[in-house]
Amino acid sequence: MGFVIEERAEPWFDDGNIILLTREESFPQTAFKVHRGVLARHSEVFQGMLEIPNALSTSETIEGCQIVPMWDIPVELGNLIRALYDGPSFHNRDIQDFFYLAGILRLATKYFIAHLRNKSIQHLSETWSHTLRGHEDMIELAIRTPMVNKLSYPFVHPLHVLKLARETHVRLVLPAAVYFLSLYPLEDLLKADHAKLRVEHPSKPSSHLDAIDLQEYTLMFQRRLDIILEFVRDFCGPDRTPTPECSTRKGCERALRSVSARLSNSWVIRTGPFNFMAQAISQVSQDSSFCIHCRDAFVRDGYAHRQRLWDELPSVIGLPCWEELQKEVS
């Protein structure tokens, strides 16, 4: 028998042989006419489903094609199908690009579409990086990128990245997402009224903190402040002495005290410690108040100290090291 649909959407292939019909209650029933073979080729779930005749199909048809009900958001399903045929189109031009990625990652995870899931994670981790170099690139890009629709780069709020990562089991981006989340005042997060959280879209993750979010936010917030204070008071403090090769010992001691005092007065509660340390190291590298031996030692030790702290970042929220997290998505 025939069946009347509320909305016919792209992609709709005239030579398709199966109809995917969304049944998500909050949205109009939307139909996509596609090819069984394409779905089976790319998705283990679709392959298993289509190997059993009428396993999830109804007795109804559209244009002679069997109907398969899909409990997915229409825009996400449509984007997923187009990505199967044409490949995904990931960008980071505005917040809509994040919602597009969120939908692809959700359904690629749900339907075990490995290549789309991997590409989604790769793109997501280019911004929410597991490497210190990637973190630095993100900060530099944020500084020079103009606002889009009154939203600053990377346009999406870290809370939405955090929620998406939890939902799709992508632990690789969690440390970076929680780190950037810790830069926001808790009062503002509880209000959930930031402009990036108020953008409406069917693929938008939750904008509200739950217990695990609060716990990890608190741990990262405290660790972020500890890193700054340890760098100012210990790394640049009295325990650091001029190198054995120092030719102007008292001058280098005064220069180091000056650096420590300047740093003590320059950070605020929302300071990002990795960028803070990088700026301090850069300033010392050009400071002629130090002898060349003490200057080179500070720069060398500073970068090593900074890298060690980055390597420890996942452990702050109880996750394994970066290398283990990478293995989970490789």
C-alpha cells in the first residue's frame, strides 16, 4: 500500500530502493530515498539490519520502496546520508559548522560508521587539541579571527564540546574542553546565558552542568591556578638560582626577582597558564638583564616545565595519558 509522508527531503535518489523515514516526535516525519547497498557498505548496523528481511521495516511503501523508520533528527540524518555519498564537509567558520559536526559524529557513532566517526574526531581535535602545539595554534587563531555573528572563535562554547564528547565517547578532547571551560566563572556557567549557549539548533548539546561536569570543572579550575602560582613562586622563585656559568650572578638574581614580581602582578583569575608561561618565557628570551647562560637555561627549562604540565593535564580529571586517549580513537 502507499503511504503519505509529511516531508520529502534531500537526498532523494530517483533510483533509490529504500526509504528512511524519521519518526522523532519533535520533528516532522521526513523521508529520504537512498540505496540499500550504500548504507550496508558503510555501516555495520545498517548491514546487519538489511541482511534480515523486514527486520526494522514496515509493511508500508513509498514509490514501491520499503520504509525503514529512523529515530533520528531529520537534519542530522540528511547530513549523514550526504556525507556517506559525497564525504563530510567539515569547517570551522561559525557555530553552525560545529552543529553539523555534532550531528555527523552522533550518528556515525550510533550506526558504527567508522570512517565518518574518525574524520569527525580528527576535525574536532584540531581545535580541542591533545597536543601543546595544537593548543597554541588554537589560541593564536582565536586572537586573530574576527567575530562571526557576535561570537568569538572557536564560536562554540567548551561546555557544548564537553557534552558532545561525553555523548559520543570521545575522551581525547575532554581535557582541552574542561581546561577551557575552567576559564569561565562558575556563576555564569550555572546561568547558562552565554551567547554561545543560547544559539538554537536541533543538534545543540545540553547547556547545563551536571555532577561530573561540576567535579571536573572544579578540579581543573584549581589545577589551573596551582600551575600559575607554582610557576611564579617556585619556577621563578628563590629556589631558582643562576647557572654555574653565570657571569653576572647578582644581576641575574635581580632580573629573576623582577620577572617573578611582574608575573605575580599580571595574572587574573581567568588567565590561561600555558599561554601565560609561554609569554613569560618569550619575554625572558629577549631580556638583556640576564646573562646569556641564565637566559638560555630559563627558556630551556621553561619549555620543558610547560610540556610536562601539559602531559599531566588528562590526569587532572582522572583520565589516562594522551597516548592512551589517542589509541581509543585510532
